Amino acid sequence: MQLNLEREIGRRPQLVLQRSVADTNHFAVHGGVPTVVCGPLGGNTCRANEYVEVDSLVPITRTYVQTVMDLLGVRG
């Protein structure tokens, strides 16, 4: 996924470790499965006036699609 995202945004993605309350915690904490959360840009998460930067949806969608294709062994 990281290489696909790197191709889409034209630079290395910033990797951070954060505590959060999200569904991914069930995989990471309870299941012991390393988990990557990757999504569009935005702000005010889980607060009033939460928003997403619409222009960031296309590159992240392409990243997801290419990653799934990679996992399935499909060449794009």
C-alpha cells in the first residue's frame, strides 16, 4: 500500500503512530494484526464541522484499488 500511495501523491507518505478510537483497534489490539489506516485529508475528526478535502479522495481511491489488485495478482 505504501508504494502505491507514494506513486499517487508523488512523495513518501508520512507515517505516524497514534492512539485512536477506530474499528481498526479490533484488528490491531484484540487480534494482534498489524494495521495501517490510510485515508483522505480532512480535519476536525469526530467533532463539529468535520470535513474531507474532496481533491484527496481520488489519489486515496486509486491507492486502495491498486493495492487490492496487487493482493489479487491482477496487473493494471
